[in-house]
Amino acid sequence: YMVLSIIADLLFGLMIALALFVKQPFCRICPMLPLQTVFKKVGLLRLVKNGGSKCENCNNCAKACPMDIFEIANVETNKNITYEDCTLCGRCIEFCPDDDILKFKYGPFTVFSSSNEYFKKRNKLEKLIFRK
């Protein structure tokens, strides 16, 4: 029992130490991420980027990504950009200030897409919350 307790304490300490340097350290070692990656290959939910000339290359999507996937910021034209480490949280879509650049698609249907109006509302709400 004491050996298991020491191992648990070391793992907890490791997670706290990693949290100082890496975003969401537990998500990187959790066994659910590889399992989720397998299902992303056969699943219908996709993260699609339609960059082209509309994307301003502001890199908000890459900065907002909790898994530090910087490749999201690359300009792509109507391409599935669901990367292996992507947890499909949708933060990149929320932080994109341009209309219909990033989209969650379920098969041929768009579930959620980036929009300038949503981005402005989100920033306004964020300023109200953090001003207090």
C-alpha cells in the first residue's frame, strides 16, 4: 500500500511540475487520446479549414489551442485539419475572427463555424468578465 501511495504522489507531483511548462499535461499522457485518435479516423466529426484568401493569418487559432497544435494556423483550402493530438474542443473556431474559415463538420453538415459576429460577442463578454 505504501509503494502505491508513493507512486501516486510522484505522479501527482509530476503533473503539477509539468503544468508549469506545458498546457494540459495530463491530456498528453492519458490513454484516451490514442483511443480517440483511432475513432477520429472512422468518425464523421471533422475540423475543416477553408483558409485561402479569406484567412488573415492572425494565428489566433494556434494561440487558443490547448494542445499547442501550431499547424492549425497554416493556410489550407477546404482541408480536414483534424490532427492526432486534437481533442476537438473547438477553441480554435471560437477564436477565429473571420467568417467560415474554421468549421466543425459532421459528414457533409456544418455543426459550428467561425464568425466575426461570434468573435466580437465573445471578446465583449470576456472584457466584461475580466474587468471585474
